[in-house]
Amino acid sequence: MHAQAIPRVPARGAVLEPWQQSLSDAHHIAKTALGRAATTVVAERNSGIYRGAIIGHTRDHIIQQIGKQPNAVIHSKDLFHALERDFPEVGRAFSIHYSRSHAVAREIREKVREEERSR
């Protein structure tokens, strides 16, 4: 799975395009939630599966923690199908996979814990 590096944004004080501001905000959310050492990448659109908790949303992006280390991936909301505009909820774990430049999100349910609760 390859992820794209976050594109550089204009210098502080420069006027940002809305998508640039959203991307900058997404990066800030990741650093705030996971710490200054957090690594943040943009999801690979052509293929890839990302699993983890959703840690935030911006106008144009979804931020997801991946793995146990302070790593996050940023997903573009415009890659989700029009019928799936109920974006993944913050605090819940999701699997987001890409196929033909479209993203599909499925909630990850913790089977072990659910089975233990039902006993």
C-alpha cells in the first residue's frame, strides 16, 4: 500500500484555496489528536485498504488513525459514492478501501468484545 505525501500548502498568511485549507486543517487535526510526531499521508486513490478509528473531519476530508503508532491517513470526501454521503463517524473504527478511484467505508465491529458481552 503506497500513500501520497501531503502536498505543500502556501506559506502562512497566504490565501488558501478551500481544498488547501481543508487539507491543512486535516493535517492539524491529526497532529492534535496523535501528537506532534504523527505521520500524516493522503490515501492512495487507485488501490489500498486503510483500517482504524476516524479521528476527525474537515470540509473536504476524513482523517483516520492507522495502526497503533501515531500515523494518520487523509481521505478525500469527494471519492465516496454519492449514496454514501453519511461519512464515517468520529471515534468509530472503519475499513476504507479504494477501487477504481472510489472509496468505500465499512464499520469494523469488534467481534470478540461483542461475543463476550452476549455471554
